Amino acid sequence: MNGTSEGPAPAADLGPAITESDEGLAPRAVRTEPPAYRSVFTAAPLAMAVVDAEGLVVSANDTLGTLLGTDPDALAGSVAADLVDLASDAGTWHAYREVLRGHRPRLRCTRRLKRADGHSLWAQVTIEPLAGPGGSADSRDSGDSRDGDASGGLLLSVADVSARRELQARLRHLQMHDPVTRLPNRALFFERLTAALEAESYEHGGTGRIGVCYLDLDGFKAVNDTHGHRVGDRLLAAVAERLTRCAEEAAHARSGAPLVARLGGDEFALLVEDSTGTDQLADLAGAVLAALQPPFELSDRRLSVTASVGVVERHTAGTTPTALMQAADTTLYWAKADGRARWTLFDPERNANRMTRQALAATLRPAIERGEFALEYQPLVGMEDGRVRGVEALIRWNHPQFGVLAPNRFIALAEEDGSIVPLGRWILRTACHQARRWQLAHPDEPPIFVSVNVAVRQVWDSDLVADVARTLEETGLAPELLQLELTESAVMGSAGRPLQVLKALSDMGVHIAIDDFGTGYSNLAYLSRLPVSVLKLDGAFVRGFQYDAVSDAAASGAGGANPADEVIVEAMVQLAHRLGLTVTAECVETSAQATRLRRIGCDTGQGWLYSRPVAPDRISALLGHAGPGGPAGVQAGVGNP
């Protein structure tokens, strides 16, 4: 490490001496050494030597000889740069040459020197000109920043800083290592990671690749909570020992053993420099999981722990420490979500979906304010007469970047961050306004109801009863023309506030429908206790009706139709009717399905046979249409977009 700051004041002026010029032509004056100053120089506690303009040692004091383990007289005539290792790096060598030429006032650097007995020491080396004719040491001490004059020779001073360097090394070790596991900590891990990414090892025979296994102990918090932090720390130390052994066993001839670090808490990382591909990292991750399988014997306790590991391996070019660790953290999360006690490899496509999901989540609330959402409506058709009895409101997001998005792309996100509450209010208000407009536009036709999906979080986080009452009052829509759909899993577990809300809505005259019935709890006891008026059979049952009776046997053998589905649906329809409920079949796609559902007794049907979800103006064309069995008349009115 080079330095140019002021050094200690040089020894006193040693008087003129005679030497040859650089050209070897005429002699020129350098400093002699009067006896009084010679004795001071020789006995000085600071190791020093006088160097001529060619860089050769003229004389050295006893302290320098002792420091280097040699006779000071033997140093005379030696090359000063070799004596203190100034040529080991280009920057220091250039600075030294500048001092020799008088273009630089001084040089200060730290060097590792080797003594005559083979031992090494760290030394701070300072080189600066002796005071030339007409100059003095005082001019340097006064802060004169002019170039130095090397014609009078140079003073080389050497201070042993080994103790200081050792202290600094100990302090750095403490700063860069975890006290519990004695492993490198996060700071040292990222230092090594940054250096590895900047090294461009492929230019020196390396692979130009890097890999990380990022692991987190599963359920470690329970160990701390149950046995205390002291036991938890001992478990962490034991895990660190196994990881270190695992890394040593996985040492590669080119890159050595992976660096094992504790990044914090119960998180560890293994850094593989010059990795050879994903197989190497996958093998390492598998070895880590295997190493952690045997129970840990901690005094009188026997503890077992598993880990989830995120694995990332890629080219160093174009990779940053932040990007690499973000990918590792994401992959670790996948391993946790996939069931824990496993390793998962980074998947760019899966990550792209995650990034899209995050982008949608970040823009969801603002999108409500910007009016990026719209409703489409899918008819609910009477199975007997084919007339439109109602419509289900289905939301679409006209995203400026990703285009038109169906509900399955963002509703779960809205439920997670709570934006489903304002979004649900908008859906309810928009759907009720539209239903009222249809009613006013077709006064001679029976009014159709509108069915709106409601999330469980809307029941808990908002005053749904007040929202519905206010919306019906604002729009003028009769309560019996509004149907609210909740999923079976939400309704069947209702108790407390949700149950009170459902009863209040039912008392108001609003219909409650159970969506996707038959795929969740199917707890029939709840049907008699809940204020439910409609069951919507899940489309999975209806898809079992894909073939007519003539081809049922062949279709069943081919895995298409399932005769049991029809038996189940018929039983559910009969039960619902006995309880005073109506039944809607979802996902009706063929006339044969519609015929069989009608024969079973389904009240209404919904699906592409009748219409896909369409804009409000196209629903108007359906009102008043009917045909044999329903589908023909409906399809004639709207078609399939």
C-alpha cells in the first residue's frame, strides 16, 4: 500500500561528499558525514540509511542492521529498492523513481520485509531527499510542497509496524467473523463475493462462473423458544462445524473449498468460486442436507434440524452481488414454500412470474384510482326455458403493460394486501348500477339479477352490510336482484362475524350463493344453518358430462366421462331442492351436458354454451331470447366472441 503523507523529520544534514553524476562525467557534491552527526546517525533509534541518487545505499545505521538481522556495514552498496522491496508493485516503483528524480517530495509505504534469518516483519518505509545546498530539513517541516531535491541523496527510514499490523489483523478477524460459529460473517462473505465477481477468473484459467448455496434452518425459532438462546447458539455452532466439513469434502482442485459464512440468525451461505455448473452446486446442496440429517448431541439434549437451500449458479459477467443474492434469497423462499427440507434451483421463468406478480401488486391500488378495471358479464340461463335469469359480474384489469388480465392473475394479490376491499366496493357499485340500467331499458321483461363475488377479507375488513345497503339505495336496485357469491371453503367455516354478516344480508333480501360447491368441505350440516339460497356446482362435475349416453361406455373407458359425476350431481341437486335451494351448474359447454343437467333437475346453467363473459351492451341482446333447451336462443342473441 502506497502513501505520500509527511514522514518523520529526516536526520540532520550530514555534510558534503563527492560522487559522480548520473552521466559519469564530472563529480558532484553530496553530503559528507561529520563525526558529530555520524555518531547521532549510527545510534539513532529509528532504522535509517543514506541512499545516493542512483538508489544505492551509502551507509546504514546499527538500528537498520538489527532490524534486518545483518551487519549495517554489509548494506553499503546494496540496491535500496531491493532492500525494502519497492519493486514488488508498479505503483510503488513508479513513485520511488519519481522521488529519485526529484519530481516527488517523498514516498511512504508499508512493506513485508524478510530478515536474514528467514523471519518476516511488516515495516513502514519512508524515503525523502536530504536537505540540498541552500535547503534544510526545516523547509520540509514547514509544509513546503515543492518538489524535493534528490541531488544531495535520500534518507531511507524503516519503522517496524509488525505489532500494529498484528493488532489490526486480529481486529479485522473479529470484525469479519461471527463470534458464535467462528465462521466468516456477512461483511466478509460479501467482500469475497464482490472480489470474485470482479476477478474475471476466466482470463487466468478459471471458469468465469460462480455459485451460491443459501440455506436457512427450518423451525429454528422453536429451538430458541423451547430450549433457550444458549442451546440455540450451541446448535448453530454445531451446524457450522458440519457445514465446514461438508465444504472441505467438496473442495475443488481449481477453486479450493467453498467459503462457508453465517449471514445472520439461522442463515448460512456457501460460496463456490470458479464453479463448473449447476450439477456441482446441486451436489453440494444435497451433501449439505445429508450432513444435517443426523441428530445433534448437545450435552443432555438430542436435537434434529433440517434446512431449506436456495441454489444459484451463473456466469460472473454481468452479475452483481446484489442480483446474485436476491436470486438466492428468492430461491430459498421457493424451497420453503415447496415443503422445506429440500434444495431448489433458481428458475428464471419462475422468477419472471414472481417479478410480474410483484409489479402487479405494486400497481394494484393505483389502478383502482386510475379506472383501469372493467366488468364483463356471463349469463345465468334457465335450464327449462333458456331465458337469461341473471348474470355474474367478472372483473378484468386493463393493465397498461400486461394487457387484459383475468381475475386469477390479481384477485389473490388484492386479498393479500387488502386492496380487495376498495376493489370489491367498486365491483359491487358498478354491477348494481348496470343491473338497474338493464331493468330500466327492458321494462316489459322480468328483471335479471346480478351475481357478485365476495372475498372473505371483505367480510372481515369492511362493513359489507352497510356497503350493500348504501349501494342498493344509491342505485335503486331491489335487494332480491343482488346475489353475493362466496366460495364453499369460506362459507362452510363461517362463524362469529361472517355468519352475522351473511344473516344480515339475507334478512335484507339479498341472495347468498355458495360458489364451486362440491370441491371444498362439502359439510352438508352447514346448509341447514346458513342463510344460503343458491348452490353453484363446480365445473369439475359438469365436465364429466361431456358425452351423450350412446358413447358413454367408450368415453368412460377412454378417461373422458365419469358416470359417478352424474350420480353425485343428481344427489346434490335433490338435496338442495329438499332444503329449498336452487342449483346452478357451471362450465356448461355442450348441448348434451345441458340436456342431462336439465333432466337431473338443475335450475340454471352457466358456461360457454350460452355465452362467454361479454360487455354490458351485449347482454341486452340476450334479454327476451329463448330457444328449445335454452342454448340456441341465447347463442343467437350474443354469439361467442
